[in-house]
Amino acid sequence: MAVDGDRAAIAALQEVATWLGRGTANVVNMLNPEVVILGGALAAVFLAAGDRVRDEAVRTRLAALARAPPTRAPPPGPASPA
């Protein structure tokens, strides 16, 4: 696992985080939301590699959208998507 320092797991997590950032940028480019909230498995990726997700989202968004909306995972709890 990535938290245990497994190199393959870390590489896989970084790859998924990169693509999640690109996907987030596409949503921002199309919809210009006030905030992006990632739930379920996407929240787990964001919590583990949020810097990579944010960096890639900022790198690939349209320049006209100079302000990136905050991206976050929902708070834990029974109403939170799994």
C-alpha cells in the first residue's frame, strides 16, 4: 500500500491523482463551479494525494478561469457517500 511505502502503490496513486486532477479541470472548464466536492473513492484519492490532484487541475484548466474553485472531500459521517 502507498501508506506503507510500496513503490508500485505510490506510483499508481500518483497516476490516478494526475488523472483525477485532469478530470476535475475538465469539469471546472465546462461548468465553472463555486466548489468541487469529491466523494467515495475519489475522496480517498484526494485525501491521499490532494496536492497532485490540485496541481494537475490548476495546470490543465483554462487560463480564462484564473481562480480555481476549492476542491475537498466531504466530511466523514453517515451521510457521506462511500
